[in-house]
Amino acid sequence: MQRLHEAFLLVKDNLALAREQQRAPYDKRARQQKFRVGDKVLIAVRTPMSGTSRKLIPRFMGPFRIVKVNDNHTVKIQECAGKQTQLVHVNRIKPLYESMIWKEEP
């Protein structure tokens, strides 16, 4: 039982060390975006529609407007007024700049 307990503690320490080693490179490349209510964003397309080649689908959909910003790194977005909202993590969205728009939005 003593050896089993020692092995458990060793595994616990190794997992903590591995977690810290993986966190450092992630924190280097992670961007902290500050989104506000009313910002226009694009959402990343994760799953292609059936029957469509992955090469031909757009990587981002939008534009969406941010309706609510939560503390747990999620935002509630809405395509246009009156449509259904969806909750997404900030890693799946990117800000939409006016230079990205091809046509005038009413």
C-alpha cells in the first residue's frame, strides 16, 4: 500500500509538471481578445455541410453581432435582429473589420 501511495504521489507531481510545461507554449501564442456588446465578428466553421468538399467551404461565417459577453470566455452572438442567438467560446470567433466587408450593410 505504501508503494502504491508513493506511485500515486509521483504521478500527481508528474501531471502537474506536464500541465505547466504545456501551458507555457500555449500562453505564448494565445491571443486575449476583448470583445464588447455590439461588435461584429465572424465565427469559425468547424463542421462542413454534407456533400460539400472541405476545400470549398469558407473557414468563417458571418457577420454576427455580439449580444452578451460572459465572464467564462464565452459570448452570445446573433446573426441579425430577431434571429436566434448562440453561445460560442471566444476561440471560435474573430473580429470583423470594415475592410473585410465587400458590400454595404444596411
